Amino acid sequence: QLQLVESGGGLVQPGGSLRLSCAASGNTFSLYTMGWYRQVAGKQRELVASITSGGTTNYADSVKGRFTISRDNAKNTVSLQMNSLKPDDTAVYYCNARRGIIQRWGQGTQVTVSS
């Protein structure tokens, strides 16, 4: 079964950049739609960006033009480049893998945008 491990979170000033990475185990990674979600305490988890096995991307309106999702099927990784970060981007970010009814989550990585 696919297992996901995120890395790259941290503290950054407003206007700064961070790059999140998610490493997946297993040999069926390329068949999954991969996504990044985020959650603030007391609120629902929300989709930030996703990328299908064919490379089609989708972004939340709040991050369009600032965030870029990409995947490397040879390395079993998916990344989220986050630029022009805002305090409202502060959240725990989760990597997600989805294929049909199968869904897997990473453990999450904290992103804090603050001066």
C-alpha cells in the first residue's frame, strides 16, 4: 500500500517561499491522483492543489498564481512550490493520494507564515 511522508514545512515571513515535498512508497504511484490539502485548527480540511496521473492540475482559487504542484513519477514524489506566502496560508499541509475508492494521507507538515 502507498505510504506518504511530507517534508519542507516551517516558518516563513509574508511574501516568502517554501517548497513542500511528499515521498511515496510503492510501485503504483503513477496511477494515483496526488493532492495537497491544508487544515487550520477548528476548520475543515481543504484542497489546495491536485495533479492527476496524466498531469492535469487543479488549484484552489486562493492559491492560483502563487502555488505550483508538480510530480515526478520516476522518483515517486509530488511537490508544492509556494510563493508569495500570506499569513492566511498558515496551516498543517497534508499530502493525499487517491485512486478510485483508495485514499491515503501523509502525517502533515506545519507551515507558518508570520513576521
